[in-house]
Amino acid sequence: PGFPHFTQRGREKRSVPSSPFSQAGWLQHDFGHLSVFPNSHWNHLLQKFIIGHLKGASANWWNHRHFQHHAKPNIFKKDPDVNMLNMFVLGDTQPVEYGIKKIKRMPYHRQHQYFFLVGPPLLIPVFFHSQIMRTMISRHDWVDLVWSLSYYLRYFSCYIPLYGLFGSLALITFVRFLESHWFVWVTQMNHLPMDIDYEKHQDWLTTQLQATCNVEQSPFNDWFIPVSFPAPKDYLKATYLFPLMPRHNYHLVAPQVRSLCAKYEIPYEVKTLWRGLADVVRSLKSSGDLWLDAYLHK
């Protein structure tokens, strides 16, 4: 959705996969990092065009969350990406804290199971969508709101004549449902299994590197994970140390990042794609077990 449809019915169906919709997210991500153009004005303008006009979201909303995430990755109360709104408990500290306090908003010992029902399916079409609209209106961010509304105006103008109002709503919801699955798994496999805790006031290098891991590079991973080569998830540690660096230079600094980790005895973890995906579920189960033990015995 959001890309022009073709006149032939078969081409219409092929023009609305979730893949371009998802890849537009990676492109706006790079513009938000100011890593495409040397002029920051063009980066900001193109980010607003892509995330607003092509995806219906808000650049300011994204940047506000994403910059906090990069500043303090995997740190409770500072990284919004680990604020699970009491739906999940993460890491080793939070589950025990919730268990001792007898907090049971959800059956956390089952969170590795209900994750499949409420995490990947609902993040983008329900949580992000409602939060984006609420944020733009409450903060009077009229510029981003106009960009977002331009997406919906263009989308419904294209698809209501073809599928009707309810069909168009169903289509955009379904595509965002698919995109949400892809987005959650790709983003969380690099962070969720890593160290998640409250602020420890560690040095910047350790804070950045212990919260991330890399995924092995391969042609499939480069296609599945990012929009272009080289994959930021293949060089995620470099991404966090050099957030303004264009992604085509990641492979040049990756060996230096590895040697830096070795020098300061910071683990440099590289996983296969399948292990990264499985570790998301394993980490949720481990945290759930810690919560249950603390809830019953402490």
C-alpha cells in the first residue's frame, strides 16, 4: 500500500507486498541517521517524505524514540524499545523485581508463548499506529500530521475505486500485519537476548556493545534483514558506534570494532540468523522462569 497500482488486475496484486513497505522503513532510518546526504536538510526532508508520505508515520515520533534507543540501548526507563507496558518482563533483573513485588499483569511464565499472539502481529498495526497518531495530535506536530495524511489520501484515492472502503482498510491492515512480523523479529533478535537492565552508569563503549550482537553475513541475510547491502544487522555493533556512517562503509570498520572489543574484553557476539530468531524465544522463556521462581518463592 502506498505505491501506485497498475491497471491490470494481476499487477495490482503484485504491487502491494509488504517488502517495499518494510524496506522504505530502512531507507527513512538511514535518512534519520543523517547518513545519506552530507547536507542534514536533505536528510530530514527525505525522511519526512518517506516515513510520512510513503508510510503514513511521523519522522519526529520515530527520531524521538530511536535517538533515545541509540543513546541508552537496552536500559530500562531510558530506552523506549524495552518499555513493554507490563506485557513482558525482560532480562534477569526485571523478572525478579516483578516476582518479589507480586506483580502479575500477565502470566509471564507463558510469555514465550503469547509473544507470538501479541508481539509480532500487533506492534505496527495497533500499538505503533495509535501511538503515532496520538503523539502527532497531542504535540501539535502539524507538519508530520500533514505528511501522514497525504499518505492516506493517496492510498485511499488509489484503492477505494478497486476494493471499496472496507477492502482498502483490510488491505492496509494486512500489509502492516505482515510488516509487523518482519520488523519485530529482525529488530529484536539483536537486542532482546542481550543484556537488559537498569542504568549501571557504564562507559559509553560498553553500554553500546553489550546491548547488541551481529548476525552472520550471507546473501539471504542481506536481503531478508535490510534494504540494501551491506546489512546493518551484519554490522550492528559498527552501526551503534558510528551512527552517522553510511552503511556501505560498515565492512571497513568492522575489523577495527572487533579488535576494539578484544582489547577491552567486551564480547563480540556473532549469530546465525536462525539462532538469533530462536534466542528471542529462549530469552523470553528464561525471563519468565525467573519471574515465576521469584513470584512463588521470594
